[in-house]
Amino acid sequence: MKAVAGALVAAALAFGFGCARPDWIEQTLVTVDVTGMWRDSGGTIDLTLEQQGSKVTGSMIWRGSFISASGTISGAIEGSVAGDVFLFKQTGGPSIGVNAEMTVSGDEMAGNVRWAAGRRDLVLRRVDSPAPPRPQQP
């Protein structure tokens, strides 16, 4: 009887801990693919991304006086995908401390980008993605 009671308590605790954080699975699953080229509607920001699992690498180009005196910033970025959230930061080029958090829905992502001198809400659309693999012929 003690063994059954112990097993019931252990099962209740395991179930309780599992229910305490229902979003844990959503936060760790990769549910979107951000591979391809993304651009804002004004053509001022381009991201070219490659995704392998949850890891994302790529490059960015920002055009416009709002970002720097020279008018253009480019460099490498690194990020990750968890659920439908894409986080990235600038890792190369003239650093202005770019960090972003975007929510991805199909061929659109929206969120905000922060850098040393400011913050901007942003919507990007996928304008190009690699062709899907063709089925092999027998």
C-alpha cells in the first residue's frame, strides 16, 4: 500500500510540474523557418538568413540616416528561433549594438529592433527563399 501511495504522490508531482510550465515546449520547439531574404516595405532593411535547427546566421544591410551618419550599416548577425520568435543580434561589421525580437508568421515577421541610439518597430516580409528540394527521380 505504501508503494502505491508513493507512486501516486510521485505521479501527482510530475504531472503538477509539467502543468506549471505549459509553454516550455512551445519555447523550445522550432516551429518556423526564417531562411531566405527579408525586407521592410521601405527597402531600408535587408536580412539574408540561413537556419539550421534553431540556430540562425546571416547578414544585414540597413540604409538610411536614422541608423548612422554614413547612411548604411552592414554586417553579420546571429540568432535563434524558439516557437515563432526569432531573436538576433549584430556580430560583425561596424557595431551599433543591434538586437531584435521578431514574431514570425509565414512570410512576415514583426517586432522591434534596438540599437545604441534608438529603437524601431519593424515589419519584414520574405522576398526570396531557397527553392525547396526536388524529389529524386527513381
